[in-house]
Amino acid sequence: MRCRAERSPVLPAAIALLAVLTGCSPATTPASPQQPPSATPSVTDRPAETCLVPAPNAASGPAEPGTRRPRTDCLVRGPLPRSSRAVACAPGTQSVGIHPGFVSGRRVSIRLCAVDELRSDSLESTPGSPYYIPGARRRAVVNARVSAAVELLHRRAAERGVPLFANSAFRSRERQRDLCRADADCRQGDHTYIAPPGYSNHQLGVAVDFAGTYATGGTTCGRRRATDPGSRVWRFLEREASAVGLQQYSAESWHWDAFSGASRC
């Protein structure tokens, strides 16, 4: 005989007896409406894509005046800790593929973009390096979510005659691991200057270390922030970086990223 899938209106004891006589399992009782919802978020529960830093004059046309460069409507796209697999690289940058990034120890897929004119000697950008990102070709490599911001910052620096060069941008987990192993403070748990593997903003691709400024300071903006007024590069970054959505890490005059908080100035 066929077992009915719907719930029987008879008493529970009769349902159990019927199951024994027929070999059919009783229909599952629907969950009570008083039960809490599942803790697993649905796709619609995920945070929506947002523009954290709109581009200046984004709505005024499809191209920048006097150029053939397509206009970018957003400089920093959020949420930053979310996968950027579906985010396109900004004009003036080139996609070098999807790679594993890390944020707060958690792995996340990110699209990496090489910034066309921003040169870098980082090992991720150097052909032949064991950490090389294929296609980087000595260009700084960043998360697609901040590619427009970094590209515009470099372009503004070039217009003002300030030479920007990246000592480090995206770092792989292996690279961060090896940096920590080579540093006594990091090995002993002091992560002021080198974060443990999985916890550096470089591993999310939203941080750039710029050459030409080397001052150190405290771990919050209120506790002796690192300043370098004698550096032309730092003076430019201090004036212009926040306008594109990048902030200085208080302990390092060279480190600028897209996060905020007490240690971001």
C-alpha cells in the first residue's frame, strides 16, 4: 500500500499503531510557530553591497572630462570583509584573478587587481618570487573593492609630482606566515608591526605600504600617532588619502588601508 504524506488528524497513539501495522513512518510534525528561526542566515540575510566612498562627480557623465577613461561611480565598495569575486576591477587596473584572502582569521575569496601605474617591489608583484601573483608584473596588487581608490590616489600623486611606490600591498597567507616567523616580536605575540597569519589587512588586499616614509608611533591615534612631516610622500598622503577612503595605521606612517577605528587616523 502507499503511505500518505500528509499529517493524520487522528490521535498520536493511533498514528503509532498504524505505523507498526503498515510499516509506514508517521508524517513529520511541522515545527511550532513559537520555535526560534534557524541560526543559519539565508542569502537575503547577507549584508547588501554598498558604496562606502562615492567617487567625486560620479553622476555627471560616463567619462572623465578630457579623457577616454570611463568614470568610476564608487571608490571603496563594501562590505570589505565579504568576497569580492563578483566585483569588477576599476578602470586603470587589471584583474589578476580570484585568490584566497583572509580577514580576522577567516578565509574569503577576493578578486585582485593590478594598478597599472603604481609600481611595487613586493614579492607578490615580482616575477620569479615564490609568492608571485601571475599577471602582477611589478604592479601593486589590491582587492577589487579598493582598486578605484588606490588608482585615483596614485593618479592625484602623479598630477602633483609626488612619486608613489608600493613596498607592499596584497600578501598571501604564506608570505604573512613567513614574515611573522622571521620577526621575534611577532613570534612572541607582539603584533604592533607584523600581524599573525590570517589577521593582516594586507591579506584582504585593502592595505598598501608606501615607500618614502618610515616613522613609527603608538597603537592608537590618541597615543603618539606616527607622523613624518619631513616626507613629501607622507604629507601628500595626509592631505589626500582620506578623500579616497584610505586611513593611516597609527603605528606606521607608511601603512594606509580602507578600515576605520581607534588605530586609523
